Amino acid sequence: MNHLLKVPVLAQRAFSSSARQLKNKVPDAQKIFQEDNGLPVHIKGGVGDVLMYRATMALTIGGTFYSIYWLVYSAFPHSKA
């Protein structure tokens, strides 16, 4: 029961500003994304963003064609032989 009384103290230490100082990364990200380098904003983050974008496009196009295939397949009657 005694350890339950210590939870608020531990939670306050974990979320207090003196526990650890984090560097503000927002200004660095703003410089990257506001830079006029001719790239669309969804791929300015680097290689990871480009890979995620291409994977998303591939899955979207693949899923669209797969859906169309099954719509066409189910639209026509099948022989019961």
C-alpha cells in the first residue's frame, strides 16, 4: 500500500521541467519544410518520406486495380461445371 502513495511524487518528477531538458526541434524542421527547393512538401523530409510516399501510392494503385478486378469478376456469371 505504501508504494501507491509514492505514485503522485514519481509522476510529478517524471513530468517536471527539471527532470530533463529537451531541445526544441521545431525551428530546424521549419527551415527544412519552408525551403524553396522545388520539392513537394510531402517528400521534403528525405528518403524515408519518399519511400513512404511511393509505398502508399503503390498500395493505393494496387488496391484500386484489385477492387476493379473483383468487381468485374463478380459482375459476370460463372459456369457451375
